[in-house]
Amino acid sequence: MIAQNRESTESPALSAATTANEAHLLPERRRTMIFINIMLSCVATTTMATALTTALPPIAADLGVTMSVGQWLTSGYSLAMGIVMPLTAFLITRFPTKRLYLIGAALFIIGSAVCVLSSSFPIIMVGRVLQAGGNGLLMSMAQVVLLTIYPDRRGTIMGWYGLVVGVTPVIAPTLSGVLVDLFGWRSIFLLVIAVMLIAFVAAIVTFSDVLRTQKRSFDVISFAISIFAFGGVTLGVGNLGSAPFLSFTVLGSLIVGVLASVIFVARQLRLSRPFLDVRTLTSRDFALSVVGSMLLYFAMMGSSVIMPVYVQTIKGGTATLAGMVMLPGSLAMAVISPMVGRLYDRFGIRRLFLVGSICLLISNLAMTFVPLVASIWVASALNVVRCIAIGCLMMPLVTWGTGAVDETRIADANALLTALRTIAGAIGQAVFVGLMGMLSAPEAATMHGFNLTFLAMGVSAVPLVLTPLVFLRSKRH
């Protein structure tokens, strides 16, 4: 076992260096098994991030609630994720890797089982919160573990990881639609339970304690503030489409979230050992990677919702056709993600950043000029370009950003980046869906609103193009 049940009594820098060296000495077969195990768990967790978008109507009908109440199964999931993310930095550095990973997997399995057995909305909501807790822990651990055990091939490995976290959420809504039609909505949860059980059993055999733990006390005050900070912002954003902006659930939550965020940051800067080390943002490269990731998720999550609306509402297609339109893009990302990882290891971030941001800009702006009479496959082809852009940007930005941070702060950096980009994605989804609805009046959705919404997405991609041109000129990038 690597670093098993050891709590560091050395300096943090020395401890991190020792851990990195020991992780690097893991047998290649053991590293490969851990990698495959993480990929399996990621398939299950990322599936549940979007699978319920097509299953909400039958779930709401079966449990006897309205769609406005039922949507909390997705927005409440995001809210729980936003609360858990800051906590993961403490957990990863405090408890042994294997035990923590098994706890995360167990939480996800238990939450999924509760959803399967639920007969009322409050019970299934509890299950979704447990799922989100397990997902948040596993997602944060996955990136830190992979970056630790593959210090020599970070770009390549994160490229394969990006394949899973990028493609699975796109395919999940179509898969869930088929499962709902054939076997009912509970079959979605049964599927992810089966996948996660395989990962759980395999982890018992293959996982090692690759991350060194340190003695540190739990800062209850910081955690409480982080709940209001991350939770308030996520809750406010999640309610944008279902409540007036000036209501307490939207504006009130946003105000609470912003004020709590300011207090949280101020407290972390005063503490000698912060609950979540926001000083990682003083690293220029890490700060740029965070901003880039947030802008990417802002545009990406908006388009992931708008494209099915275009196929089903504007063009009158079925949910299956919407999945077929998105499929070429998913396949393109599946092909390019591992290639991008190798290119990052060879050339660095600047070229990938530039190519990816330009592709994102072009694909969004081109959608502005797609007429109503155009073939549905024109939008599908442009979505391929967009997915190539996402593949060039998603994991390379994470790898580059966390690589610029001291080894002792990788867990904090990863938790911060993941939380902020998740919130940015939620904001993008709410903003662009609301914008399309506003621009499409009086119909539910029109081509005019679709075109202008993608124009707005194109504008949001401009800062991404400027970042590598302005800030990344040195050869080290």
C-alpha cells in the first residue's frame, strides 16, 4: 500500500514530494487498474448529472408532483454538489484515499437505491442528495488521484478522463429516454447501481492510499459559511428559469451567496491553515485556467440544453432524433480527447487553448446564420466543431491549471476549479434558456430566438480567444 494510514509529520512540501515519488513507483498494472476503476465510477456519476432531463416528466407524473417541483431533482442535485465541493479539499487531505473513495462510491450506490425504492418525492430527493454527495467526492478524488499517480503523463491521462466526463453527459439523456420507454424511469438508477457496484468491488482489490494525509482540524465555521456561499449562488441560479428575478429564491439567494462568498474568502485569507485555500488563485496560470474553464462551461452547458430544443421544438423531431443529432459530436470528442492529451504533453496549453477557443467561437457564430429551412444535419455538423473545441479545452485547462499549483495545494485547487466551473455551467444554462425564451415570444421557441442565443454564446467565447493571445506568449506555455 502507498502511504496507507500515514499522517504526515513532515513539512507539507516534503510530504507532497514523497507521495508523488511513491505514487510514481506504483506498478504499471496497479496504476492501470486504478485508472480503469476511476473511469467506471465516472461513467456512473456523470450519467446521473444529465440523465434525468428526459426522465423528469414520467417521474413527476408517477410521484404526483408538478414539473416545477420535479425539476428540483436536477437543480437540487446541483445545489448539493455545490455544497460538497469545498468540503472535498479537506476530506482528501485528511482521510486515506482508498477508504474515502469507497465511502464516496457507497454514498452514490445508497442514494441510487433510495431513488429506486422511493414512493414519494421527498424520498427520491433524499436519494438525489446522497448521490450528489458521493458524486462530488468521487469527482474531486478522481482528478487528484490521476494527477498524482501519472506525474509523467498527465496530459494523456486527463485526455482519457476528459473523454468520459465530456461524452457521457451528452449521451445520457438519449440513453435514459430509451430506458424510460422500455423499462420505466427506475431502470436508470438500476443501471448506474450496477456500474458503480462493479467499480466498488474492484476498488477493494485495486485501490491504494496514494495521497498522503495530514493532521488537520475541521473548521466548522468555514464549512457553514461555504454552504451559504456556494449553495446560495447555485440555488439562485437554478431558480432563474422558474421564479421572478426579484424573488427571494433568486435575487435573495444570490445576495446571500455573494455576501457569504466574500466572508468566506476573507476568512480563508486570515487562517494559517485554510479550510479551502483560495490563495491558489494567486497563481497566474491557475487563475487563467479557472476563468477559461468557467467561460467554457458557461457556453457549453447552455448549448447542451438549446440543441435538443432546436431538434424537438423548432424542427419537430423526436427525442431519439435529438440524440442522433448530438451523436456525431460525441463521437468526435471521443476520438479527439486522447489525442489532445498527447498533444498537451508535447506542446503545452497555448496552441490547444487557441484552437479550441477559435473553434468554439466559429461554431457558435455559425449557428447564428442557420435558417429555419436548413437541414437538421447542418446543426449537427456545427455541433461536431463545438465538441472538438470542448475536447481541446476541458481537460487541458484542468491539467495546466493544477500543474501550476504547489503539490500541497492540488486538492484545494481542484475543488475550487470544479466548484466554480459547475456554478458557471449552471449560470450559462439558466441564462441561455431564459434568453431564448425571451427572444422567441410569442411562440415557445423560434428560429430567431435560437439564432440570437447562439450569437450571445459566440460573444461569451471571445474572451477565451483573447486569453491565449494576450496572456500566454511565453515558450513555457
